[in-house]
Amino acid sequence: MYKKWYVFDEDKPVQAVVRNYTKGDFQELIDVQRESFPPPFPSDLWWNEEQLKEHVEKFPEGALCVEVDGKMAGSITGLMIDFDPGQPEHTWSEVTDDGYIRNHNPDGNTIYIVDICIKPVFRKLGLGKWLMQSMYEVVVHKRLERLLGGARMPFYHKYQHDMAAGEYLSRVMEGDIKDPVITFLLHCGRTPVQVLPSYIEDEESCNYAVLMEWKNPFQHFES
């Protein structure tokens, strides 16, 4: 993939590019992770070079980055899985092979998002939504059924003593609470499927996540 367009820094248009990342981008991608996920997010969950090498070898179409004026600003990574809606429970470690995606299934029906991140300095430009849209385009191009991913719930720790994770999601959906990840993905067109317990070691989310889906509008599904 390679696409070029303009985003707006206040009133100034600046050129952005989404493209497949390659070996020459690895260090910059690790730097993006370091800035995007500061403590208490576990540093051992940042990308390492071996993981990135697997991404570009196993599924290069799902390894995308975004640059602004030639500067690395963020990335999104996916793999293909064969998803059974009747058995949705999983952990991040299981479904992504701990981020190495050696379990990538080229005959799968779904793209699963392993990670998306944008450097804080670039977040006002709406690049995360553009990256997600780009991965939707991969889903359509490959004629897959859906895109899936587990959404962190980073504000849940503020409410964990007052409500269960399912109620927290309901409150977000009612507009009473704005969660930076769930709300962002709703703006990207994703739909909640269910809460996943013990999804990933994440102090802010109390280890919960919300499985969120985008269905390919060019495919037909039974309701």
C-alpha cells in the first residue's frame, strides 16, 4: 500500500503518507512504541526487532506505518485469523502469538489488529483514524469478512470499584464515560462485541479489553 494525502495541523495542510513498513523502519517504529506507551504500560510489550521482522515476512500487507512530512508518526499491524463468532473468547497473547504473528493464517476470514499507535506529538492530526481506515481497505481488497481487535479500557481502573467491566462498557456506549481507546474506535466505525477478561497485562484496564469489530460492507452476513 502507498497513499498520500493532506492532514491539517490547525489550518496548515501537511503531507501524510501511509505505506507498508520495512526492515529499515524498525528502530523508528520501536521509538514510536516507546513514546506512545509510557509506564505503567509494560515496556516488554513494546515491539522488538524480531517481532517486526516476522510482521514484514508473514503478512506485509498488514504492516502499515504513517509519516508526516517524512517523519515516522505511527503504525498499525495486523494478521489474518480464521475467526469463529461462536467462540470469541481469547487473549492477546493467544491470538497474536505474543505479537510475533507466526500463527498468521493466509486462508483466514478476518484481519486481527495486533497494535495501533501514534506518537503523542502527532495525535491531533487524526492519523489513527486514517491508519484504521487503511486497514479496512486491506480487508476489502482481500475480500475478508471483518476486522477485529481487542480495545484497551485505560480509564476502567478509575471505576473498577464501582462497576463491573461490562457496565463500564455500557456507560461508555451511553455517553456517560469517554474512554480514550473505546471511544476512539467507535469514531473509527468499530462496534463492540463483548468484554474479554484477562486479555492482556494492563494495569490501567485491569487486564480487560473490549472485542470490537468492523464488518466488510461488501460481504453479506446473516444477522
